[in-house]
Amino acid sequence: MKSLIFLFAMLTASAANSVTEFTVHHAPGGPSDKTTRIIHKYLPDNQYIVVNRPGAQGKTAVKHVISHNSLMLATMAQIYVNNKLAGVTEYDPDKDLKVVASIGTMPSVLVCRSDLKLTSIPDVIKSDKLSFAVAGIGSSEHLATEVLFNRMNKQHLIVPYAAGGSKSVLDILGGHVDCMFANYPTVKEWVNDKRLTVLLTSHQLGLTASTWESLYNEKFPFNATLAIVVSSQNSDKQIVSDLRRVVSNKQFVEDLVTIGIFPTPSTELVEINKVLKNNAAIKDVIVKNNITIK
């Protein structure tokens, strides 16, 4: 009997060890979490499990990925650029991580309370003492806010939200904060809400608002790129093989579009290099605009 119990325990442990964790560096419910769960839906059954490990601006999840050979959908600006500029020493993304798949970008929109009667960026420039919600210091939306302030040569009040973008959008709808840059998947269901006015977009989204490019004659500098990373020491070829099948699935791409992601799904090196090139471009903009990541 004891032998059977021991054998069962060994088999259970072996089965558990064969499951690869798909780590999420944000709390449940946000765009990264939703995208991870869409990817997970197309991975082989019973071989991957999604686990949320939020906290410490992504460091908690990254350290787990490095030490446990899991995979993670990374918001690249935060994991590869902002944490490094903020002096994070727990990991070096260029040495400790490798990108194995490009997934897509999250467009950004600038939204304000409709009762403020702001209809354009010039209206914002004329305004004083606006409060701007920021979903995470160092996020792409925070960086866009800082660059916008530089373009306007004006500083408004920044209100940080450690819990993420959904809470800040609810506070705008409730009249507790004035404006915010938000990633489009977070506000997609509310862009036509009468309590919100969309003033600026990073991409052509079929909205009446101006695009960043039309306003400043340059592409939006802080595309929130999503890519899948693993430990640089992870040699599991099965992960890449499984992801290759996912990104080639047309229904998977349609699912990304549904939640507001601009898909760039690929495991090819040329697309991965575009992701890394975008990281370098973001770093340059941060440095040129003297943005401090705290």
C-alpha cells in the first residue's frame, strides 16, 4: 500500500513538473492578462498554466521566469527599458531574457472628462491644473503624458494608479480625475461613453480625435509592444514550436483585434528584431525628453 501511495505521489509530481507556467506580470483583468489568456487558449491542452505574479513593476514575475524557465507576455517598455533606466539591478533584460515571439501593440488614447468641455489639445494647453491619471509609473501611458507635458511646456498634476488602468478610467467616469493616456484595450468599451471625450490617439482607430502623428508630424513614440520572453538559459524548443502554431492561427489574430490589440504575431527573427528596435527608440525618447523613471 505504501508503495502504491509513493508511486502515485511520484506520478503526480512528474505531471505537475511537465506543465509550463505562463507568467503574467500584471493583475488579472487587464490587457496583458487578457492577451495572455487568449494565447493560452491556443496552446496545447494541459501543458501550460497561467499564473499572475504582479508587483514590483514586473520584477517579481521576471525573476520567476528566469529561475523557473517559465514564459511571460512582457510589456516591453516596462520590462526592457523603464525598469533598467530606473536602476533595477535584480535582472538585466538584455542578458537574462530572450524574446521568442512578437504578439502586437496596444494603441494609446488621451481621454478627458466630457464636462470639462475640452475638445482638442489646444484646449488642454489653455487649461490649468488638470489632473492626469497614470496607470503605473514608467508605463507607456505615463511616458506619453510626460512627453505631452514637454510639448505643451506645462506640468499638470499626475495621479499614479498602482492598481492599473481600469480603476483610473472608472475615476474619470466618476469625475474624480480629469484626463489620462490609456491603452486602447482598457478604454475600448467606454470610448463612446458620453462622459468621456477622446482628444488624441496613437493609431488610426476610426475615431474623430486627432492622431499624434497628425498633430506632431511624428509617429507616436511609446508604442506599448507585447512580446513573449523566456529566460536566456531556456533551451526548451517545444515552447517556440507551440507558439509558432499559435501565432499562425487566424482565429487567434481575430481574438487580439477584438480586445483592441494591433496584431504583429510572429516567431521570426526579423519581427523580434523590430520589437527590440522599438525598445531602443523608446529609450532614446526618454533620454531626449529628460523623463525621470521613479
